[in-house]
Amino acid sequence: MRDQSSSSATPSWARRFRRWAMGLFRLSLIAAAMGCLFLMPLREELDTAGFLREAKKDFPQSASLGEAEQGFFPVLDASGELLAWVTSTNPQAQSIQGYAGPSELLVILDAQRRVKRVDYWRSADTAGHVEKVRRDEAFWMQWNGREESSLSALGSPQLVSGASLTSEAMARGLAARFGAQGMEEFFTHELTREDVKPWFAEATKIFPMKKIGYYEVSSNDKVLGIILRSSRMKVAARGFNGASDVLVAIDANDQQVLGVGMIGSRDNEPYIIDVKEELKYADGFAGKKIDEIIVHEDGGDFLLVSGASTTAHAVIGTVKEMLRRHRAAERIKSFPWQLPVSFAWMAAGLYLGFRGTKKSRTIFALVSVAAGLLFGLMVGQDQLIGWARHGVDWRPALPLLALTAVALLVPALTGKNIYCSRICPHGSAQTLAGMVIKKRFVLPAKIHRVLVAIPWLTLLSIWVLALAGSALPFANAEPFEVWSTGFISLVPAILFTISIVIAFFLPQGYCHYGCATGALLKFLTHAPGRWTWRDTVATVFVSAAGIFCFIMR
């Protein structure tokens, strides 16, 4: 009989080292999976059957599609002879917005690479505008017979009256598909000293700042002020028939608006002229404090143009939104109250996770629910996948970054899942719901063994689809979006409602039998310091993802 077990014979520092090493290895697997997503392009499913069906309309002998070459599918007859080529304007056209979204066109070229037909394929734009374009034969025929090499030249495409924004976006998307650059930017004019002369007459230099849409104006190294540009800031309130490229000049002290101008517009020309003239000779924004403009209810005092009110209101809305974003960026630097309060909430959750009493933890569950409603901060798979694919601006996302760090690092290094047990608002809401009814239900062991696998299968499915390039809304796999947006999306709303109702009878039911994020965090905490079959599965999965990523790149 041994006096001590093998585990107790191991020095504490060695056990701690193994736990940290294992935790960091598991974190590295998550980081590697996110790295694969970052490197993998986002793909939409290609409807090759639809491509072939469309090709048969122009080439009845079409029997199959060959292997794609840079997105162009060869159309073959029964004997394998080349008849034509078929492609679509995506992904190059995905970032080109029409009236309310991007569109994708179908392009069929003959064997000599001349355009046989350009046609509508699908669109996220407004249905009425899209239908108007679809019925305009002249719009679609303008490309017929053109050589492939000429399609990158946008020129002055024929547009559709009443749907000019949609039709122009389609034409730009086609040009982008065949090599044109900058088609997503409708206002390509670069700022000049002439553009800023109304407010900075002595300006000698204009250069872009780190923040996109900001320009510093100086004279002999003396800063005169800054210019905000709406098209670069992606602020585009729509006027009568389109958005405008608006400039806002701000003094060097960052307190006062010196004036507003318009250097481009997609709106109707008569209205543009009227608004430009009003801004030139009676600029109501000039001399006003930034905060005064932001909080003003109407804006008619700043810009009122008879006969062009829609365009004028769009300019007012654009200016206010630009200044609001500008002030929001400044507030982030100065740590508004939301930031320290959210950090205090996380810190209290960490403390109570290690030291709190049962009573204090119950009280803190109410705090976490309140924090969830106030801040809308939740760690979820959609968020991790989105960050991996598109990156993250750390300044506005600082509280969520901190919460994510707590959720991942604490279980990896300590073996305790503090986020799920104390901080998560959805978990806290379930805790409170479970206290309402005294009688607690326990699932039979066989059913428990089946249901407990669901979160792991959900987690695996989400990441398989994400790594395969799926554009599915992964926020629908979890109920957390409800905390930040309310009951807007149907599937998260259903999951939210069901999970809270179940919690009255089955404590933490969703946490145990449905939460994919909970499964990910359990992966970090299970068997601290020891290798298990879950580590084997995760390592094989991430390795396979890495190989797939390398092949697809």
C-alpha cells in the first residue's frame, strides 16, 4: 500500500505547468482554426446546374460544364467540344451597392470570348428596382457582341430611368468582374486644395489621416483643421434618388464646424444644384458647435432648400451622422462610463467565481442579466467567426474583446469556466429561472448521454460550414443575438424563448444540452493538464482544416 498517490507525489509547480501548457495548446487550436478562416476566402455556393441551364438557351447543344478557369466555366457539347464560356460577376461585384444592396449578373461568352448574353442572376437590391432593370432590354443588350477584353472599361453605360442606382451598380459589377478597379467607389475624386478653399484658403497640404474619411489640412506645417468626407466614412443618407459626397470642415480645436460642402452626388441634378448653391451662399452649419448640430432635432435651421427638401434632409442626416461618429470615436478615447462599468462587471464576476458565496452569486446573476440588457455583450460563435474572417476594430469592441479574453483565458489557465457560470447573461437568466420552481427535473441517464452530445455536434457543424466558406448567418445557431438586438431575428428569438422556458424546469438546460459556445469553453476546462480523446479530435480537425486551407489557397 502506497502512502501517496502518483498525482500527489507530483510537485505543485509541475501540475500547474502541465495545466497551463495544456490550456495554451487548446487555445492555440482555437487560434489556428480562426487563422484558417482568416486565410480562406468567403465563398457562395455556385449554381452550376443553373449555369448550364442558361447556357442551353443560347447554345442548345450544351451537355456539360468543364473545370472552371478563374471562375469561367467552359460549356461543352456531348463530344466535349467547346461551345461557350459562362461566369457570373461575383465575388467581384459583392461590394458594389445599388439602391439597397449588391446584384450578381450572368455573363455568357461564345467560344471566341465575345459576349453572347448578359442577364440577371440574383440580387439583394430592392425588388421593384431590380424588376424595372430586368424588363429593360436595351440595358442588357448594350454588351452583346463586345470582346471580353473591352468589358473592364465602364465608360458611360446605358442606365435604366427610375432604377439608375441599381442599373449602375450592375454595370459597375460587370466591369469589376473583368478587371476594373475601384468600381465599388462611386466618388473617385481625390481631395484638392480647391475643394477645401472655402474654409482653409491658405491650405498648402491635405493628407489622409489614419482614421478613414479624415483629412488633415495644414499650411507650412501648421494644422488648420480637419475635413470629414462622407463617401470614405461610408455615410450615405439617400436623397431623392441617391447619396451625395459631403465634406464637413472642422476647426483645429475640434469644437466648431467651419462649413459643409458637396463635391459629388448621385441624386437628381436640379436638386443637387439648389443644395450646392445654398451651402455656398447661406451655409447654416458654419460657425455651429459640433455637439449643437448632433443634438438638433430637425436640422432645417442649418439647411433649408425649397423644392429640394429630400436632398437637403439627406445632406443634413449625412452631416449629423458624420459628426456623431466623430464624437463617438473621441468618447472611446476618453473612456465613457459604459467602458469602466462593463470592466467592473467582468472583474466582479471573476472575483465571485473564485471567492463568492452562494448568496452573493445569486445577487450577481441579477447584475449579469442587467449588464446583458444594458451592454448586449455576449461571446458567441458568430462573433468569433466574424472576427476571424473580417478582423475587428479594437477601440469600439474593447469591452467585447475583454469579455472574450476572460471567457477563453481564464478556463484555459485555471480550469474554471467563470464566464459560463457567473458572467454570461443568458446563463444567469437561466439560473434565476431555475430558482422560481422548487421541484427540479433530472433527465434519465440514457437521454442525458444523447442530449449532452448536441452542443459538441453543433459546435463542430458550425466550424465545418465556416471553414468550407459558408455564408450562413451563424448567429442563428445561438440565442445570444437577442441580448443586443431584441426579438428581431426569428431563429435566435425562438432559441432564446425555449431555453428560458426550459430553465424553469430543467436548470441550465440550454447550457448543458444546447450551447455551442459552452462546449468550446468546456473543451478548455476538461481534464486540466491531461490529454484526452477530445484533444485528439480537435487536433485532427484543425490539422485537416489547415491542410484544406493550404490546398484551397
